[in-house]
Amino acid sequence: MNLLIIRLIIFAALFYAGLKLYGMYRQRKLAHQQQTPPRHEGGRMVRCRWCDVHVPESEALRDAEQWFCCIAHRDRFLQEQEDSQR
């Protein structure tokens, strides 16, 4: 009878340790998933007319037939075009 209680206590301790380890594993896995940026699967890449950096078409700005990575580069390019036409 005494041996049965000892085995039951050991089994409960191992089960508890296993649950704790599994919980730590899940927390680490979720933290790692939150740190990694989402990947852009598929989609066309376009080149910024100002800096030649490639960005996904869904994130790029389009002005006529020109592509830009941000508003600042679009504005600089258009300003330069106006200055060169004067």
C-alpha cells in the first residue's frame, strides 16, 4: 500500500513537470511567431523609381507608370522632374 502511494506521487510529479514543460514550449513558440515578420508570398515586385529598391506591388505607390516605395521618394522624383523641365 505504501509503495502504491509513492508511485502515485511520482507519477503526479512527472505529469505536472510535463505539463509545465509543454506550457513553456508553447509560450516560446508563440513568442517566436510574433517576432518573425509576416512573409509576402507571391505577388509582383516593382522597383522604386527614385532609389531602385524593390517592394511588393501591394505596398508600392503608383504615379502614372512610375512606382515608388514611399511618398517622400515620389515627391522628390516629381520635384526633380519639374526642376529639370524649367
